[in-house]
Amino acid sequence: MTEFHSTPLANPQKYRKGLNRVWHAAGYSLAGLRAGWNETAFRQEALAAMLLLPCAFFVGQTWIETAVLCASVAIVLIVELLNTGLESTIDRIGPEIHDLSKRAKDMGSAAVFLSLCLCAGVWAAALWHRLT
């Protein structure tokens, strides 16, 4: 219980402290990655990441370039997971077609598209710099 509530919170994670909280949070994060793996788009991007991340160490000429290449790949995965969470939440609300639901899903999709464009641009610039 908290000092502001007379009834216990529904989520036991709120009461955990220290390493116990970190341990359980890591479990939730792994569950999220497993759930993401069930999404085709995330799986495709994760497989591309498995190829691109090792390549970043060969393409990048400095540790900063390597870090930027890796970060651009990670951003795609992060945005895809957030977009999937957004879509799942909207689908949870209801299956009916609604302008606000469409708008939210379209904006999530646009965020993924922009992260992919950023990643492609960073990689193209790095490859151009490396090959010229």
C-alpha cells in the first residue's frame, strides 16, 4: 500500500525495490521482445539488424561512426516496438474503424518509416565515405 491509497495497487511491480525490481523488469522486457518477434515487421527488422550490427564494425572507421551505425539500427527496432504497442492498444480499445484510431496507427507507421529513412541515410553516408 502507498500513503495515498487505502487499497493495494494492482501491479506488484510498484512495490518491488532494488535488484528484485530490476530482475522482474528485465523479465517484462524479454517478454516484450518475444511478443515483438511474433510481428512480421519486427522480425524482418531484427534479422536485418543481426546482419547490419556486425557490419557496422567493418564499415565504421572510428568508434563514433560504428556507434552511430549501430544506433541507427537500434532506433528502427525501438520505434517498431513502440508502434506495435500503439497498434495493440488501439486494437484493444475496439475493432471498429475510427478516424482517431486510423490517425494514430498512421502516425506510428510514419514514425517507423522515418526511422528506416534515417537508418538508410546513415548507412548510405557511411558506405559512401568508406568507399570513396
